[in-house]
Amino acid sequence: MASQLRLRSALALVTGAGSGIGRAVSVRLAGEGATVAACDLDGAAARETVRLLGGPGSEEEAPRGAHAAFQADVSEARAARRLLEQVQDCFSRPPSVVVSCAGITRDEFLLHMSEDDWDKVIAVNLKSIFLVTQAAAQALVSSGCHGSIINISSIVGKVGNVGQTNYAASKAGVIGLTQTAARELGRHGIRCNSVLPGFIKTPMTQKVPQKVLDKVTGMIPMGHMGDPEDVADVVTFLASEDSGYITGASVEVTGGLFM
Ligand SMILES: CCCCCCCCCCCCC[C@@H](O)CC(=O)SCCNC(=O)CCNC(=O)[C@H](O)C(C)(C)COP(=O)(O)OP(=O)(O)OC[C@H]1O[C@@H](n2cnc3c(N)ncnc32)[C@H](O)[C@@H]1OP(=O)(O)O
Ligand SMILES: NC(=O)c1ccc[n+]([C@@H]2O[C@H](COP(=O)([O-])OP(=O)(O)OC[C@H]3O[C@@H](n4cnc5c(N)ncnc54)[C@H](O)[C@@H]3O)[C@@H](O)[C@H]2O)c1
């Protein structure tokens, strides 16, 4: 989709920006004119994303206001709060677009799943979105700025999936959290929406056993897995004023899988 510079005045914070969907989102938002704050647990990966964005900020010691990389574990409360402080220190304003992509899987059948694998997936996939959404919303409300918050859930949060009780619960929680945030923050001019990707070609899905990949690909009405850019296009729409009357929505990007 050709860029239309719909986000030329926006500052966008993207978590999980070092890989897959988060990297594609960062590239797409920058292509529409946004300044991107790319955050990842893997700081080097976040810096590589900023390098890929090109333009100011991709060089070392970039001038203030250019794209910037941040290292943070967004499942940690202090780190998430510090991240929003650092972004505002760097850009002198809160991010008006916030895209939470950070996520992990620790797949196992329920009968064998460890408490640690449950806790870790819930912390990264759900608690991080509570922490980042809260900190971003607090900054926007206190500065009287409007914003668009986009949280990456999954079609698994809608229909469940074998081997993913932890992941499915986390992604279903993202939907409920986002709908509630939409109800509370609408009066402040802050929109909150969820995106539910299906099977997308990223490092996350490369770990899936081939026999499962083969099974599910045959179930997709469009007949193939999606690309990260397919998700980034929808995220960019939700970040822009083209979706100005959309909040509390759950937008499926699945090729028709589990429609
Ligand atoms: C009838 C086919 C239906 C297929 C439906 C699949 C729907 C998936 C939609 C997901 C879209 C969004 C995903 C997105 O959010 C990003 C991700 O979450 S990517 C990770 C997705 N994870 C999985 O799908 C789990 C994959 N499974 C595993 O990782 C392992 O099977 C594991 C659960 C760790 C267990 O491993 P173990 O070695 O103990 O067992 P096997 O791998 O040999 O599996 C045993 C049998 O169970 C079948 N199986 C496993 N997972 C699935 C699954 N997700 N859906 C259907 N069937 C599954 C596997 O095929 C084996 O069957 P069989 O004994 O007949 O060979
Ligand atoms: N790939 C798919 O098929 C698919 C489908 C539906 C939903 N999703 C979701 O999309 C999002 C992005 O997934 P992806 O496929 O791009 O995966 P990915 O593994 O390529 O990228 C995930 C990124 O999140 C980062 N991350 C992990 N834990 C973090 C933490 N605690 N703090 C900060 N960063 C952290 C990782 O370092 C990585 O760069 C995830 O939330 C995932 O659950 C993916």
C-alpha cells in the first residue's frame, strides 16, 4: 500500500519492534511520516529496526526528535514506566500512537504446562500491555493530547488453540483490556483497538512443528500464511485519522482463518 504521509506529526511507540510484526509496523509507520520510538527486549534488534527506517535517527547519536531505539522488558513495571519517561525525555512529548507488539509463546499441552510457562506468557503478552497502555494513557491525559493505542492480540484469543492455554488466555485478555480501555479513554480522545493476526510468517511461527503448519495453512481460505506487512497496513490505518471513529474494535488479519 503506497504511503500517504497520514502520520507526519505523530510520535509512535512500538514495543516488540526488533522483529517480525513490530519491525514491519515500525517501517510502515515511519513510511507514513511518523517518528518512531522502537522498543525491544533485544536492544540491538531495536537499533537495527531504527537503522532500517533510514532518514534521521538511523545513524549513531541521532539528533533529538529523530527515530530512536529503546531497550526495555515491558513486562516489568519499573521498566515500562521508565520507557515512557525516556520516550518523553527524548521527544519532549508523549507518543500519540502506541503499538504493543511484544509477545512470546511457551507452547505445551495443558496436562503438562508448567506454572512458569503460564506466568511468563501472561506477563509478557498481557501484563505488558496493561503497563504500557496505562503509562501511555496517563501521559496523554495529563498533557491533554489525543492518541491511538493498538494492541496486538491473536485469532487464538478468539478461538483458542491446541497447546496454547497460556497464550490464548493472554490474547483473550488483551481484547478485554483494550475494549475496557476504549470505554474509559474515549472521553479523553484516546482510541484503543486490538488487531488479531492469524498465521503470519515471523520467527514466532517458525517454531511451529511443520505438520501443524501444513495443517493450518490448508485451513486458510486465502490459502497462504500472511506477511508482517499485512498486519502493519491495518495497524497504520488504526493509527491514522482514517479510523477516527473506530475504538474498541477487534480487527482480524487472518486470510479468513476462523472467520
Ligand atoms: C486439524 C488441524 C488444526 C490446526 C489448527 C491450528 C490453528 C493454529 C492457529 C494459530 C494462528 C495464530 C498463531 C499466532 O498467534 C502465533 C502463534 O501462536 S505461533 C505458535 C502456534 N502454536 C501452536 O499451534 C502449537 C503447536 N504445537 C506444538 O508446539 C507442539 O505440538 C506442543 C504443543 C508443544 C506439543 O509437542 P509434542 O512434541 O508433545 O507433541 P506433537 O507436536 O507431536 O503433537 C502431538 C499431536 O498434537 C497435534 N497438534 C499439536 N499442536 C496442534 C495444533 N496447534 N493444532 C492441531 N493439532 C496440533 C500434532 O499435530 C500431533 O498430532 P498427531 O499425533 O496426529 O501427529
Ligand atoms: N506471527 C504470528 O503468526 C502472530 C499471530 C498473531 C499474533 N501475533 C503476535 O504479534 C506480536 C509480534 O509477534 P511476531 O510474530 O512478530 O514475533 P517475533 O518473535 O518476531 O517478535 C516479538 C518481539 O517481541 C520482543 N519481546 C519479547 N518479549 C519482550 C519483552 N518482555 N519486552 C520487550 N520486547 C519483548 C522480542 O524480542 C521480539 O523482537 C506478538 O504479540 C505475537 O503474539 C503473532
